[in-house]
Amino acid sequence: MKKITRKKHLEMKIQSILPHPKPKVELEQYSTPSIIASDLLWNALSLGDIEDKNILDLGCGSGIFAIGSALLGSKYSLGIDIDEDSINLAFENADKMGIENIDFIVDDVMDIGNDFEADTIFQNPPFGSQKKAERGIDLKFVEKARELSPNALYSFHMASTEEFLIDYFQSLSFEITHIFRYSFPIPKIYDFHTKESQNVDVIVIRAIL
């Protein structure tokens, strides 16, 4: 597989990644838009967090960040998700692109050990904002990432919680180096959605130990 060297080419590849056909509301399954995923991955590449690195994608869904990292020259990418349908789809997406240095595992992120030494972790966890979702689950993802001791963590969160998150990350001995800001479009995919699409302000925190 030829490594991608242009951001626009990365975005085009990510656009071809199939989203979950039947997203589960309790898991808050929303696909990261290709324009956001490619921008974040490109920034991570420029910061030295992808090329020749071991990448871990927690709550990987259809595999966007694991696959995107592999396309940018990661040493190895591993995606983990509790949803078997998502993992099957992630395998399908990776196979379609001919990616070999990648794997996906069905598991609860909270139950994984530190057998895999991740240089960089990407995570777009549920925010716990839906009635059926677990409250504070995104913070548990941060705690798990802290246990795994990566060189760099990229973590999605609601922008409205930024001040709290800065204190929270610092309480876990993380140093926040960058905060990336995005307007995340939420399409009408669940029965309770009343609008065809709604934009939500999110941040991605890059933190190091």
C-alpha cells in the first residue's frame, strides 16, 4: 500500500470508509466526518504522532482513525470497539483499501490491558449526552487512556465542557499541548432527531504525559 502524502488525498480515502448502517443509540454511534478526521490526522502527522508509530483507536467504530493512521504510514494500527457489527465493518473497510498493518478487536475499552504499547491513542467516545447512554463515559475513556500511557492522546469532547476538561486532564498528570476545534454535524439517524442535521461544537484535546 502506497503511503498518502497529501491531505486532500487522505480526505478522499476516508470518504470511502463505510459508516455503520444501523447505529445504536445507546452507544452514541456517529461517524466522524472525513473533513474532521483528515484534518486531525494530518495535524497528528505533522506533530510526529503517526508515522512509524503504534496507533490505538479506542471505540474505533468503522475504523476511521486506525485506517487513516495506516494510510499515513503508521507502524501498526489497532482498533477496539465493543460493537461486533462495527468491528466487522472496520475489517471490511481496511480490506477494501488493501491495508495490512492493522487489526481490530471486539472488546469493552474499559476491560483492555496494556499489552499493546501504543505510541498514540485516538478516541471519539460517547459523550453520555443521550438518555440511554452512560453519563461521563468520555471521562472514563480518558482515564483508560491514562492507564495505557501513550506518548500522545487525541480525545474528542463537547466544547461546552472545555474548562472542566482542562482541569480534569491536568488532575491525571496530562499536559495539554493543543486544542483543536470543530463543528461536528450530527445527521438525522435516530428516531428522536427532529432536524435533518445539527452542528455541535466539539474539541479534540492533544495531551501528553
